[in-house]
Amino acid sequence: MHDWKARSLGAARHVDDYYLRLVGEAEALVALSVLRDVLLRYYLNINDTKTRVMSGVEPLNELWAQRLRHQASKLNSITASDEIVLFLTEALTLSRDSRSDSPVKIALRAMDDIRAYDKDGLWVTLEPYFQRILHHHPHWPCRNLRAKSVDLKSGQFQCTTDRSA
């Protein structure tokens, strides 16, 4: 048994995120090293750019993420298109400024939740935003939006909704 396990105050895992609560920084660094070794056995790695040891007084979620999730919770199927555009613009700006895909992920989940892709009138307004998101964040497919075809030379592509998702 590793010494850090005896001094652990708790742990949680959410999808691919790990939260370990330990007595001190030394124990946290040892636990991180052990976690790296265990994950390597399965050919998995820890993303060092997203990994940090935090003191107990730091919030788990950054303030921008809390605010964006709060804005997302207020969206619904009858939200005005200009409010949705403002929400998407804020998410894209946060993504650019933080150099993180997380704000875009939050925004696309919100669009999925209100099924923004299924509303023809709203689709006309939002399609350019979705195209931009797909172009700059191609590895993050939303559940209901798929790129139908891509012309890499021109950067143009058409989007279609996948209503079976």
C-alpha cells in the first residue's frame, strides 16, 4: 500500500477527470506519479497541460465555466435567436482567449439540450456559427450536427442535421 493512500481524504472520477484529495502537496505529487504509472499500463496518458495540484481553497470549476453553464441553463426552445447568438459568441470568445475547447463543449451541449438544430428559423441564424465551430473544433462532434461534406481547399462545407441522434 502506498503511503499516499493512507493519507488520502477522498477521491472522485468523472469520465476522464480525476479529483484526489490528499493531506499535502507531497502526497499529491506521489499520487499523481502512481496514477501516471497505472494509466500507462493501459496505454493512456495524463494531459499535463490540464493537470495541476490545487490547494483546498481553490474552486474546482473556473468562474468562466460556472458563468457559461449558468447562461446555458437559462436557454430553452423559445429563447430569442439574438440571445443564443450572444451565448455562442461568448463561448467562442472564451475558447479563443483561454485556448481551450471547454467553452465550446459547454455551448454545444446547451445547443443539443434545446435542440437548436431542429428549428428551421433558428437554423438559418445559427448555421454560420456551427460551421465555424466545426471548422475550428473538428474533433468535437455534437450529437445532432454532422459535417456532410468538406472541401479542404476552400474550407467550405455543408452541414446537415442528424435527426436520428
